[in-house]
Amino acid sequence: MLWATAHQIAAMLKVRVVILLPEGDTIAVRAGYPPDDTLVDADIAAARWAWEHNRPAGRGADTLPGAKRLYLPLRTGRMPIGVVGLDNDKQGPLLTPEQQRLLDALNDQAAVAIERTQLVADVDKAQLVAEADKLRSALLTSISHDLKTPLAGIMGAAGTLRDYPQAMTDGDRADLLGTIVDESERLNRFIANLLDMTRIESGAMQPTMSPHYVGDIVGSALRRADKILAKHTTRIEIPADLPMVKLDPVLFEQVLFNFLDNAAKYAPEGSLVLIRGLHRGGSILLEIIDEGPGIPAEDLERVFDSFHRVRKTDHVRAGTGLGLAICRGFVEALGGTIKAGNRTDRSGAVFTIQMPLNPQQVPERLQ
Ligand code: ADP
């Protein structure tokens, strides 16, 4: 936009143009036509003077006439915007009175246009700050709940073991130790999720890509989820001739684990969790299908947002609201896409991962 403004002024007045905008407590060249961003000291002084005093300075003006260019303040009715610097190769006055009037009109237009883009940038910044604040408070709420619940379990069980060793049967002791192990694992998963999310958000993730059969990774994710899926039935439907796909096995397994963890949490005990692989066009599709309540249409996209949980009651279950955000971050880092849907034959969620067989370009890092 700035270059276009500089070009317009240059073309209409047959002059060379630089536009300077505030930067910190001074002003700096932001555009020029023809492109030229080097100002000699005398010009810098004249440009600053014009900015600070809101009056012309430099060539042909009363102040600092030794500068190469004439510097004129750019302002809207509301506020100073910047400075425009003009010069040409002619001797004598830079502009005829008629050109001066044209310049005034162009400057007004330019100032309003620049102000508008700055206002938009300010609003964007304010929105980002507001979103970061929202995220921070959601994070705190989630952390205090998700850290406190397992910690309370661990402290209670460990305290009982210490204080009443005699009064307990072997069975009681085993139960309490089991609670300590389970709750510690829960804490561990939560902290791993938080770390994963930080890595995604800071762009510090570097996938290591190599060809793999997705069936192998499904197998290892299922083994890892063995305990949490103990009360569900699982089935794998992956054709033997499904081609290999390039991916990072560690990240991909984590994605599958998060989906399986959700299926275990949200679909009732005894129900079936199906993992289906398909070869479609130039891609491999992997679907994780459960028999739970499914996901309301209006939440299908939002479930991938950090800390978004569909039902109020979801908050009483162990979870972070980070699992699906991590899935999306990881799959996109691997060059794939991910989407949520519902079954049409009965209630239940369907999560689909699509991985291209010949990725044109896998992003090196997450943006
Ligand atoms: P959480 O830690 O809450 O499970 P996720 O990011 O993994 O966080 O999921 C976000 C929300 O999406 C969940 O709180 C739940 O409301 C919904 N959800 C995820 N998976 C399923 C599923 N298989 N069936 C129904 N709802 C689901």
C-alpha cells in the first residue's frame, strides 16, 4: 500500500518520493519511489524536524534548506501520520503552485489510507492480546483442575498407606498403590500434552519423516492404550496392500493415542472402537470411529481449539481439552489434514486423518 502511494505521488508530480513513518521515538523510511531508503544526515535531520514541528523542512523551505529533499508532514484531521520527502533533478522550486495543490490533496488521501491500515493493525494486536488472555485464564483453570485432581488422589493414597499400614489388608494396599500409579500416569500425560502444545505453538517441532505402514503405528498406539481401552472392544480394518506413507512415527503414534484416549473416555464401556484405513486418490485415510455420543455439528471445527470441550460434563472427566489441538498441530506438521465428523448409521464420532502419499512439500516447522 505504501509503495503504491509513493508511486502515485511520484508519477503525478514527476518527482522522487520517500515516505517516513514513526518507529519508536523517531521516524524511518518505510517506502520510496524509485526505491531508495538511504538518507544522508542533512535529510534525516530535515525529516525529523518536519515530523516534530509539523511544518515543511529541507529543500526550498525556511528550515534546513541544505537537505536534498523537501519534507512535508503527512497528517489526518486526527493525528500526525508521517512525513513525505520529495526531490527532482530540476533547479529552482521543486513544485509549481498547481503541483503544490495536487500534492496537498494526494497527501491527505495518503495520510487517511495509512491511518486506516494502522488502525486495522492496532485492532488486530488488541484482539491477539485478548485471545492470549483468554488462553491464559483457560490454561490456569485447566491446570488447576487437571493437576489438582490426580495430585489429590496420589496424596490421599500415599498418606493412607503411611498412616495406617497395620489396619490394611494386602488388597487395600494394592488398591491404593494402583491409584497412585494410575493418577501419576494421568499427571504424566497431562504434562506431556502441555509440553507438546508449547512445542507446537513455539514452532520448535521438527518432524523426522520416513516411509511407514500406518498399520504398524496403529498397532503400537493400541498397545500403549491397552489399559485405558481395557473395557472397550477394538477392531482394526486396514487392507494389507495399503501403501506406505511418509510420516514421523512418534508424532503419528501420539495423534492416534489421543484419539484412542478420547474414544475410551467418551464412548461407553463395552462399545466398539474401529480403526479403518483406506487408499483414496493420492492419499491414505485413517478413520477412528466410536459408538459414543458423537460431536454436535456446531462443534465439529471447534473441538480442535485448545481447551474447547463440548459438554459441561466433559470437565469432570480427566482431560485437558488439548488432545485434539495437539492432533491437528502434529498432523499438519506432517503435511496431512484432520477432521471431525459423525457416523450416519448410529451415534458416534468419526475422526479422519488424511496423509498425502506424495507430499509436495512437508512444512519443516509449524507456523
Ligand atoms: P479432552 O482432554 O477434553 O478430551 P480433546 O481436545 O481431546 O480434550 O477433546 C476436546 C473435546 O472434544 C472433548 O472435551 C469432548 O467434548 C470432545 N470429544 C473429543 N473426542 C470425542 C469423541 N470421541 N466423542 C465425543 N466427543 C469427543
